[in-house]
Amino acid sequence: MRKRVLENLKSRRASSRLHFTLIDPNKTGPEEALRLSRLAAEAGSDAILVGGSVGVYEPRLGEVTRSAKKSGLPVILFPGNISGLTPVADAVLFMYLINSDNVYYTTWAQTQAAPVVLEMGLEPIPTGYIIVGYGGAAGYMGFARPVPYDKPELAAAHALAGAMMGAQVIYLEAGSGAPRPVPVGAVRLSRLLLDRLGWDGLLVVGGGVRDPGQARGLAEAGADVLVTGTIGEEDPGRIPSIIEAFKGT
């Protein structure tokens, strides 16, 4: 089984913050995925996430993933369900949705997926996934109770719990197309508690980031990784300035 992606990303984080570009195969075909992933690589993105909450299936998933890999960046699956797996990728965010009311999204889906991930030879990256505020399709489909925007202490407690349960990635998610990103207060307090724990994973933030100012704020609050998806679909020309703002802070 491949075990290099997370280690390499952590090594890169030692010298710079990271950016991931999200491609949803339900919205993006292979040709567009190739164009977006190459643009992302040129702009300084560090990895491509491939996945979505609805309508992800083979063979399209594999075709989109194969196209994204031509960028030269590692391709990590971001599955909304067991249907979001393909052996074409390099790794998978092996996620449990910490604030889901449905046990399927905390243990059952993972139990179903584990043998498949092993047989596919994917590198599993243990990930604690937390829906904040808007939540979007991910929150709706995952039966999440989104952490309120104005309760940073709850977001931080979820993040700390995920780290204590062994997650190497803590992912604070506002949802695809969210009207606003995860609040900087939630990121800042999560960073504080994770540092007190001595945790050495990656704090990832995604959803709702549309301009360099928002990206800069999340960097200053302590995010290690910024994920953007919708902005790449709507206006990919804005990706470079967002990456520059996040990494340059």
C-alpha cells in the first residue's frame, strides 16, 4: 500500500502553507478536470481533491481522476460515500463525520470502505470531518448538526476530539458554495487547542472562500491547508491570487 502522500504533504507544510483544489466529478468532466488541475498546479496548488456528495460513480470518477493526475500533483479522493473510491487515485481522505447524527457516517461507511481501500492500494489518510455553519450538500447528505458560526468553542472541541481519536487531518468544512467561510475564530481556537495537545497533523479549512482577503484571514488564524472548489468552477482565473494570499501570509 502506498504511504507517501501524507508524509510528503507534512514535509511541504514545514516550509509553506498548502492549497488543495477540489474537483467534483459530478460537475466536471475529464477534459475540464485536466484544464483545472493544470491551472491549479501552475498557480501553486499542492494536491487535487476529487469527490462530491451526490452523483459520483465509476467509470466517470476514474476518468476524472486520471485526467487530474496528468497535472503532476497528488490526487486524493474526497468521498461522500463508498461510491467515491477508485484505484486510480493516490490516496483517500478516510473520513468520519464527527458531528453527524447518523452512525453510518461515523463508522458504518468506513467499515464497508476499509477492505475496498486496502484492495485498491490507496493510502488512507485518517480525517476528522466537521461541518460548520452552512454545510451545503455535505452537511445535508451526512445528517450533520452543523456547528453554529458563532460558536467557535464547539468547532474547536470537535477538532480536538478528532485529533484525540487519531485523525491526522482535521477538516473544518463550511460546504461547497457556502455564503461565508468557516469563521476565523473557530480556526484560531482549534489551532490553539491542537497545539496544546502537541498534535502534528494538518488543519484543513474549506468552503466559501472567494477572495484573497478571506484566504489571508484563515492563514493568519492558523489553517495549514486551504481547499477551494466552487471558485475554480465559476472563475478559475481567481485561483492564483487566493493561493498567493493564503501561502504568503
